[in-house]
Amino acid sequence: MIEITSHTISANSSAIHYLRAGKPDDPTVILLHGMKFQASTWKELGTLEHLAGAGFQSIAVDMPGFGGSPACSAKQDSVLEAFLREIGPPAILIGPSMGGRIALEFTIRHQNLVRALVLVGAVGVEENRSRLSSINVPTLIVWGGDDRISPLTNCQLLHSAIHGSKKIIIEGAPHPCYLDNPDTWHRELVNFLNSPAQ
């Protein structure tokens, strides 16, 4: 059984809680979360354990104001940058929905800190349209075929703009498609992370 441990560190004067599984020397995967979820969602889904078993140090972060991380005045981007520098970059960023916006905008600004990017039903795509083509890290785009929050047009826009990106549509799945079909999610995620581009 893979151990999942709970930690809190200071990142840009913010107390950030996170869950960790896997070996510190393995490639690091940072899991963000959507508006209605938190770090423990990835534990409950089995993603932390799944990634650790596949040879990755998996870290699920509670962003400020969610889960075990109190709200703070610092911007999410600066908190994530400070957190990542504490953990040790570069890292693979995974962001669903709200977390997708954070991961997307962070990657645009700090590509030197990002090894690869996974966007799942990300919001904020249109707002960043003019900057998407600047992303040059390996990118996986995962969407639910029945997403009513962030439409499939956002998926297509990302795929067209980000050179070399890979697109996965989980047919019949709603906005949190990874929760609806965890087997497909875990399989496609690990396949991407183990691909030669990584």
C-alpha cells in the first residue's frame, strides 16, 4: 500500500496544505483542483496512489481558501510559483476547471518551471486565447464530451493553438470527467506521462 502524507509549508507568506505520495526523487506531478473540490479529491479518486505506483511523486495542493489552506491576499500565480520553488521545479502541472485556468496561466508565464501540462475541462481558455500558442511544453487536453461548463470549443481551441498537444475526449462525461470515468482518466494520464516526449 502506498503511503499518502499530509504537509503544510509557507509559500509567499501563505500556509499551503498538500498531500504527497511517491518518492521525492521521482518526477513531480502537481495536482490542482476545481472550484468545488480540494486536494483530498485526488486521494479519494485514487490518482495520488495511481501516479505514485507509476513512478511519480504526486502532490495534491489545496489552493488558498480551499481545503486545509487558509485564504490569503497573495495572487494564486505567485503562491503557486513559491510553492513549486519550495518543492523543486520543474514539475508536471495538472489542472481541472478552475485549476486548469491557474495551470494554463502559470505555464504561459513560467514555462521554465513546468515540465508538462495537463488541462482537464479548463476554464479561462478564451481569455488567454492570444497567448496559447506560446506554450511549448508537452500538453495533454482532456475533456468530457458532455461538458456544460467549459464547452468542447475550448478543447478544440487549446488543441489547435498548442503545438504538438494531445487531445482526449471522454464521451458522455460531464465537466468533471475524471470523476465520471477514473479508469480512462488514469490510463490516459499515465500513458501521456510515460510517453517519449516526457
